[in-house]
Amino acid sequence: MPRASLSVDRNISDELSVQAQREGKTLYSFTNEWLDTASKISAEGGTAKDILGHWRLCSVLRQVDIITLPADFVEELILRMYPSEKENLFKMFSDLGARLVNLTKMAAPEIEQLASLGRDFADVIPIKKMEIVKAEGNSVQVNIVGAGRRIETTECSFEFLKALLNGYGYTVSSHELGIGTIRLRATKRGL
């Protein structure tokens, strides 16, 4: 195959050289490998933004032994446990949020970045929309759509979210729950 020239910004060229050297490859072979992969992904409808989001997702999930289960199965499991084990169920979701916060902080160190991470996770969890907006003072407004198909699941999702926000140093000061929707305000502690 004949060679062709390709112009890139200097900072991109420098970074590619660093990464090629780190992997023990020539710049030519390293760049060809990545461009070949990018071309295949693009041909199947993927974008650079998609790939970066999936990479962040994979880098977080690799840190945890995870199984992806169908949402219907999880909903049914929660529905069966809820009447007799509600408090234990809430505690399990809260504990999960507390355990995962250190991982989420690696991918999203600031609370405002958590919404972007949530969008990355939208491919493996049923969240349709997640936004975190600065409110007055040291508060944030969090809006989530897709937090369950039943109120019981939404309540469990809320317990998970409260623990996650707590790990970022925020305390929930008010909230509204509907089937699949969570709207809350949280305030930064210690300011």
C-alpha cells in the first residue's frame, strides 16, 4: 500500500510519539494501528466521543467484579424483597454507593463531572438523563430520569445516589421522587 502524508497538530503528534515510545513501537506502526481501529469504528457508526466514553466506563468497571443483569430481573428482585426487607434493601444500595464512590472519583473527581460519567454509563444502566447543576451557594441540583420502572426501584436508586453524593462531601437537603425520576438538592458539607 502506498504511503500518504497526514497532518496533525503538533501537540497531538508529540503525544502520539510519547505513547508509541511507551509501547515500544514506531510512530508509524502505532499511528497506523490506531487509525485502522478508528476507521473501523467510524465505519460502524461510532464516534471519537463514543469511544472515549466507553473507555472511561470500561476503566471504572474493570476495577469491580461486575455482572450486567437485565433491568427487568433487577426490578423483579427488588419488588420481591421490598415488602419484607425494605430497610435491608435500602442499606444494600447505600453500601454499594459508598463502596463505588472511590472508583467514580477516579473517573469524575469533581461532582460536576459525575453527570458526564452517568451519561457514559447510560449504555449499561437504564438512566436516560442525568444532570447536575450548580445551585445557589454551595449546593447542587441533581435530576435523573430512568432510575427505575417502579417506585420501589427508584427509592433504591435514591439510596445509592445519596451515598454516592455523601462520598463527594454532599448531604441531600431536599428531594422529590416519582416513578423513575429523582430530583434532589444537595449541599456541600464543611463550607
